[in-house]
Amino acid sequence: MEHIKNIDVNYKNNKRYKTAKYPIRQPLYLAGLIRLLSGILLMNKKKKVEKINMEGLKPPYMILSNHMSFIDFELTALGTNMKRVNNVVNIDGYYRRPWLLTWIGAICTRKFTTDMHLVKSIRKVLQRGDILCMYPEARYSPAGITSYLPDSLGMLVKMNKVPVVAVVHRGNHLHTPAWNFNNKRKVPLHTTMTQIITAEETKTLSADDINRRIKEELSYDEYKYQKDNGILITEPYRAEGLHKILYKCPCCKTESKMASEGAEIFCRECGKRWTLLENGDLKANEGVTEFCRVPDWFEWERYEVRAEVERGEYSFVDKVDVHSMPRCWNFEALGEATLTHNANEGFVLRGHYNGKDYLIARAPLQTNSLHVEYNFPHIKPFDCVDISTENDSFYCYPTKENVVTKLALATEEIYKIKLKAAREKCMRKD
Ligand SMILES: [Zn+2]
């Protein structure tokens, strides 16, 4: 594997936001205020927060939650009910308001990077006797099913020896899908808060056992939840934006020519159309229905990408418009650059700024997933990907149409393939 050396951007102001610092201990009045505000924000929503195996459990403990939309934070606050909670938050959550996130005791990190201080901050929170809340999928679930969960969780739990609570939200993706977060739908929300590992078990179970249990307990499927509960989504715009994740036509196999309108998704190449029914099923308007479930179509795309990688045919190159975030107060417009992605080198971003070239490389094993934003509201409302290093984040807007979901799937599949190969190599050495 080739190793490419990074060349930093030649900023006029080279100061960075310092993520390597401990969060403050949340004052109790603030925990109460957050509980109150969450209650008000959720007032008009049909919701239930159910606690399982939680009797007598007092902090410190670690919450691992699935992640679908901002409502996740509010629902978790109802569950923790005025207890002190420190959340792990990505740096773009700090945009223009680092004081606010610092004040509520959030722990800042950059997505999909190796952040050694994060481990120390987590330990600090738990040693103070408080609740640590993290979203290990690290991004909103694109298709309402479990995303990648890192294997480092098992060790993290064993190191800290505190109980683990799984918070699983149901309905949040159906209510606010990542691919159309501006148009909410009426959906009953059901959150369960379950103690899945006791303090005693963190000592007796192996890291692998812990990982297995976490994966089992954090698995979810929004479309199954919809079916099981007979939820009808009657909003006429319910399929708008769906083409952002269902980017490949299962009929003619063309990519990036899908579009959506109202309750329909269609291919601009072959003309085939599907309707997203009120019960969450997909149905071809004419002819065979290739996939009647959104997650099945999405996972088929993943297999297609994986096969492309395995055949050695996967490669991406595009001109991108780059906005970086070395600090929290503003994005720096770096202008046009070239982004390439392939199985050998991972991501390489090459650009020129302030009289000097820069190069940002992320090898396949450095990043197990990719941070994707659909209609990112902070810079300009289009799709982009964020390539982060340990001290900077690069939001790249592709020129090509509708390519960000495929980039994310390719990142995850390349990571899995490389990890497996690296482990096999290790075992051969043993
Ligand atoms: Zn087609």
C-alpha cells in the first residue's frame, strides 16, 4: 500500500480549534434546563421512552445510541432525566457556537479520525460519576438501518468498567430522513433505554463478546418498525430526496441518474418509476418490483460497490469545491481541488491555496466510514463529503451529480476488505 504524505493548507491564520481538552462537568441546573427544553421541543410529538433493565441503575454509565436525526438528543435527554450527560459531538456541531457546546460539556471530535484524547475525555467523564453518551455510528443512518459499528467499542467498555446502556430510537429516520430533513413526517417515536452490560459483566466478558452484544442490541430497521406497527406515512412528498441514497437504477444499472418527486422515485435514463407506498414499501409503477424495501435496495448498492472494488474496477475522481474547518467560527473557502478515491490510496485531496499546493490523504485503514451531508445547511445546500484529519476537516462538494452515497459505501467496503487482509497477514506472521 502506498503511503502519501500530507501537505498542510497554507492558511493565513494557522490556529486550530483545540479538540484535545477535557469537557466541563455539566452543572445540575443545566441538566435540568436541557431536560425542560427537550420536553418543550418534543411536546407535539407522539413519543414513548421505555426503560428496560434500568431499575436502580445510577451513573456512571455509558450510553451507546443509534443515530438518525437531531431528535435523538432530545429523546435521550428525556430518558436520562436531569442527570449530567456529556455527549461526544462532531466539530461541525460547534460551528459558530463553540461556547455553547463547551458550556453544555460536549466532547468535540473530528469524524472518523483517531482521536486519542477522546478516550481520555470519556474516562474523565465516567470517573466523575456522570453519563457518557456517544453515537458510535457517528453519522445519521442513510437508509434507516444500522450503520458500521467500530470494533474499538469492546475495548473501550472493558477499559472503563461501567455499565453500558443501549438507547435505540425508532421512528426518527421515518420522521426526519437524512435525505430530506427539512420536511418532517408524522410518525410515532419509540425509544428504548436498555442496560445491556452490567459493571460486573465488563470484567467477565471478552471484548469480542461485548462487541457482539452491542451490535445485536443496537441493530434496528426503520422500515420493519413501520410495518410491524402499521404506521402509514401519508405525506405526499414522502419520497422526495430518496434518490440521494437510492442512486443506482436496479433496472438499467445506471448510476446518478435517479430522481424523485412527490411519492415517486424514477430513473432518468430508462424511465422506470417506483412509488413509495404509505406503508413504506416500494412498488414499481409498471413491471417487476426489484426491491420492495428501501434498505434492500440500499444494501444491493453496497454489494454492487463491493464487487466493483473486488474486480479492481472501483475508482473515483472529480473536481470538488472545498471548504475547510480548521476552527469553529467560519469555514475557509479553499476553492477548487481534485478529489480521488480508490482501494489503494483511499482518499487524496489535491488543491492550491494562498500560493501553495496542499495534499490531504486518508489511507483506506484510516477511515472506516465517510461523513456524508445531504443538502449541508452550513455552507451551501448541496450534497458534500467531509474528509477529516486529526486537526482539520475538508467539506468537498463534488461536480458530478449524486455521488456521495456511493463514496460512503465504497469507503466502508474498502475498509472491511483491507482490515480483513491486514488481520490475515497478522495471523500468518503468528
Ligand atoms: Zn434505469
